[in-house]
Amino acid sequence: MSKEKENNFESNLKKLEVIVDKLESGDIGLEESVKLYEEGMKIKKICDKKLKDIEMQIKKIKIEDNKVIKEDF
């Protein structure tokens, strides 16, 4: 997966939804299910990291004297 695609949270979330739909459908074989599950876990890990990064960024934003100040982290 390229860095640009890894960093696109919304795109990865949609991929994850497609994988879940396929797994829940029951229309695929065992081998394909395992492959999709593995791919889904990789995408989930990328999404979790992105969420943690954003959470840290939000924690560093504060308001002083009615101005939004973003601290580097």
C-alpha cells in the first residue's frame, strides 16, 4: 500500500466496510475469507494509527485569549 493510500482514512474505512460486507455475506470460500480478514486487519491497524495521530494533534490544540493555538508535538 502506498503512503498516500495509507494516509487516506476515509478511503481505508470504505475498504474495511467492503471487506466486512463480503465476510458477512457468507458467499466466499474459506481461503478468500482468511485473505480478506488479513487485509482487513492491516487496514484496521492503519486506521487505528491515524486516529491516534489525530487524537494527539487535537490534544495539542488549545484556546488562549479567544485564539486557537496549536502546539507542535
